[in-house]
Amino acid sequence: MAGIYIHIPFCRSRCIYCGFYSTTGLELRQRYVDALCKEMMIRGEKLEVSGERIDIETIYFGGGTPSQLTIPQLNQLLIYINKVYSLTSHHSPLTSTEITIEVNPDDVTPEYATAIKQLGVNRVSMGAQTFDNRRLRFLNRRHTAEQVSEAVKILRQAGIQNISIDLMYGFPDETLEDLDADITQALALDVEHISSYCLMYEEGTPLYRLLEEGKVSETDEELERQMYYHLIDRLEAAGYEHYEISNFARPSFRSRHNSSYWNLTPYIGLGAAAHSFDGKAYRRWNISDIRQYIEGIENGQPRFEEELLDENTRYNDMLTVALRTNEGLDLNKLSDYYRNYCIREAQHYINDGLLQLSPKGHLHLTRIGLFVSDMIISDLMLIEDV
């Protein structure tokens, strides 16, 4: 099984916190979609020659703002996915595939929702971020809080029964009471999935420049900790499973696509800046420049870099993704060398109650370990031979 990620970098306007590759050059949309289709054909030909069979489990349109594509453009991409990635399969990969599209709430109209449903989209991920209109304006988001609930209503009426929203916390001057109000409104939507992230100040973003200029300040670490635990407690009490550090789902509604990343399932990345992984030891990533990406594809010479992973990197990758999940890292999947190294380095965290080792050999972050997961994972990585 494999997943397909398609990067749609177009945005009408950029949010001040976003560090993902994006562009406001909407005039390039059709040319970009054509290039995506050609990239599929180029890479599909190699699969056909090798006789490799790929059954597609998930398709994810991410961005950017994928809802900036027209319905005919989205249809064109899905037609090509079905055409290329069922070449060696006896059935259409789209029959039971999870197909997710990220949308902005203000892009969701009854006509749009009906159209994507008819195309086979069965999961929608929507960037709500907050239900405070003042904070939405601060983020340079295009939508209002009222449009989020309206978009959910429209999607339900169109028959979309798997909706995820993104929720942020840790805004400058945000209080625990402010976050609680956001959580209350998010729960009122009764969506199947919630992803929640602390506002990050990524270098190179407008938000980071505001921080450097002293115009905003980061949330106090203790308050951020309280916010994170309060979020967990409220969502779990409402019946959501906390299955990954930042992700919560109703029973049976985990993101299958994102779970494939955390399980090291192979995935194919299409488009500018998109990454691919063969599930074993090969990574590939396309150039992060839309014009150079398009020109390379049009000339039959895709521009990308690739890497063959060594054993240490493969261990680090498995550690990084597995410890983010509630299943944890299965030490039985490691060789004696890496298993012994991991247990030795983890022991003081186990003693301090930040990690837990189950009788079946799974290493888990504990509740108090979740908040400092980056530090723990970094310390367990193997940078050089020991």
C-alpha cells in the first residue's frame, strides 16, 4: 500500500506564521496542474517498466490552499491518479481510498461541497485556527469564525462525513480562558478529527520578524504547558482519542494518510517541494520553486534531489515518527544494536517518568513526556556510531 501527497502551493494571501512553500501566483494554476499530471506519467512509466504494483490507500491534497483549484482542475488530477496508479492493479485504487483535501472555510460553498463529493473526496481538512476574529485578522486569515461553522454545515449537507479542523493555541496575550472558549466552539462543531498546534515562530516568516522587532512575544512555557494539557483533557473527555502528539480523532476516524507517515508507509509526493519515501531507504524531494518545477517537468527533466538513507538515519526516522504516536516505538522492530542503544539512552527518562516501556517492548511517551517530546526524541537519536 502507498499514499499520494499532492502539493498545491497556491494561496490568495499568505498567513503570517506559515513556513510551507506557497505562492500567490494564481495565474499559474492550470500550467501547474498540467505539470502535475505529466509528473505522474513520467514517474508511472518507471513503475510500469519495473513491473511494480502499487495500491493507493490514501490521497491527500495539501498546501498552500488546495481549495483554490477549480473543480475541473481537481477532476483532472484525480483522473490522472486513477489512470497512472492503477496501471499494474486489477482494480481502481479510488474505490476505497481516503481522499482528503485541505480547504479554507471561505472557499466552501454549496456548489463546491457538492462537486468535491461527486469527485470522490471523502475527507475535508479545514484550517479554523481560532474562533476569535481578532486573532484571525492577526494571522492574516481570510475567513471569519462564523464561516467555519457555516462551512461545516455546508459540507455535512453535501454528504461529507469525515471533517477535520486545525486549532491553534499559544497566541500572544492568549489566556487559558481564551483557549477554553476556542475548544468549546470547536467541540460544538462535532467534527470527526481535530489537529491542534502551538503557534510557532518559524524563521523567515512575517510572524518571526514581528518577534524579532519586539512587537509580539511568545507564550510563557508554563502557560503553554497548561494549555496543552487542558486541550488534551477536554478533547479526551469529549470522546476524542489522542492518537498522536497533535492529533485527536473520534473512534475509527484517525487520519489514514498522516498515519502512513508515522508508520513509515511508502508515499509518493507530487508537485513543487513535495517529498517521497519508498518505505525503506530512499527519499526524494522536488524543487521548492514552482516555475523551475513546471519548466523541468515540461522539458521532461524533473528537478529533484534524492537520498539513500544509512542505517542510523533509518533508526532516527523510525524513532522520530513512532514516538509521536500513542502506540510508541516497537523496539522489536530494531536490530540488537539499535534496540540496546535506544534502551540505554532512554533509561533515565524512564526513571524520571517521561517514558514508559511496556511488557511487549513498546517505548511510549508518558503524559508529562508529551510536552517535552522534541527534547526526548533528540536525545535518543543516534548521530554517529557509538
